[in-house]
Amino acid sequence: MRILSGVQSSGRLHIGNYYGALRQFVQLQDEGEGYYFIANLHALTTVRDPKAALALTREAAMAYLSLGLDPKKAVLFRQSDVREVLELYWILGTVTPHAHLERAHSYKDKVAKGISPDFGLFAYPVLMAADILLYSADFVPVGKDQIQHIEFARDWAVKFNTQYVPGYDPADPEGKERGHAPGILKLPSARIQETTQTVPGVDGQKMSKSYGNTIELFGDEKEIKKRIMSIKTDSTPVDAPKPLPTQSPPPGLVSDAPLYDLLKLMLPESEFAEVDATWRAGGK
């Protein structure tokens, strides 16, 4: 079983990267053939300084290793070192409907915020699909909010195989039936991390470098404390019972009680039980 995933080197790594991806990489390295990459080409949509780009790539590599990824068990590599990914990126672009890219969550999110995306951001899902398909991955570990990327990769792989592989039948992608040919591009499956929630940032939006709402994984102690103290809370008095997160937070937010959700994510179960009881009853 081949597992593939990556982390973008567009900024300092934060706890959202850890709980959303890096922790799972370490856990999965004993389950199959792992390929984990540093997505430095994707990072070019936001990082323009060559020296900064190189430094962030190195930092991402050190983070992988320091958090427990074993190079004897998994392959760790830089996205740009495999030039063929750019060839496949272009080829996939020739079978990618424009409408698919307009439906991409990342694109729609930027437009909704009044940002005018450049081509790199607009075509981001195509490069991500090339990342996945080039290595014939069986599974890609993702959170529920990233399933669309796997669906795109599968759709475009089917389009490519149908166009370029004589005898290919989308209903039999592995060519098991007589007269059918297997596809050149293997259809990946999403391995949904059911226990992995979307990590909220200090403002309740999804934790993301582009939103400036992160808590750094290896940051300075004073800066981390400052970020924690900036976590958005309501006006409920300290000694009063506090509202729990709702199942349907306001548009644009993944949590309307980010402090509660971050504590739930990070604390041992027994310690969080005490926090939860105090949160519900009130008190310091």
C-alpha cells in the first residue's frame, strides 16, 4: 500500500499542520510505503523571496524529522526535485474543465474574501492532482475538508485514461475484465482521518498561514503566549458558565468557541474532562 501526502512550505509550521497532517504521517509510516513531500512549488503562490523559500523548505524538512518521521521507513522529498510533476501538471490541465477549478474550495474562499487569485492559486488543484497521481498513490490521508482534492484527482485521471488509453473503461479502471486496459494513472482513494478535526485559528477561522491566525509549532515562547492570549472569546464573565461550540458556526468560521476546541484537541482526555466541567459550570 502506497501512502502519499505533503505539507506546504509557505510559512512557519503551526499546530494546525501538526494535528491536521504531520501527526498522521508519523502514525502511518508503519502501515505502508510512505511518500511525504515538502510542497515548495505550491508555496510560490505566496512566498516570493528565494531565500525565504529555501529557509522555509529546510525548516519543513527538519520539522518532519523532529516530529518522528523515520527516513528508513518513508521517503521524504522536496516537490520541486521531481520535475516530472510539472509535466503531468500541464498534461492534466489539458483535460481539466474550467468549471471544476471555479468550484474549488480554495478559489471560492479567496474570491469570497475579495481577493483576486492569480493563475497559480486558480490552478492549484491541478498541481495537487499531479502530486498525487504521479506516484500511483493508493491512499492519501486527508481531513474531511480536503476530500474535494482527491475527487478532482480521480475525475481528471479518468478523463486522461479515457483520452489516451485504448480499451480503458471507467467502470473497470484496473482493466480486470477481458478486453479492458488498465489506466496509466491510478485512481487514488482518500483515507479520511475521522478523528482529525479542522483546527481553528485564534479567530475561529480554519488555522492557516494566509489568515494570519496561527500558533507556531516551534515558535518563541513569548510569541506563542501572546498568540494564545489573543484567542477570540465572547463577553461571558470568567465565573459564569460559558457557551459550548455550536455544530453550525457562523459562515467563515470552523468554531465559534476556538479556545474550547483547541483545548479539546490538545489536552489528555482526563484533563479536558476537568476543563469541560468548569466550562459548563462556570468558575476559574
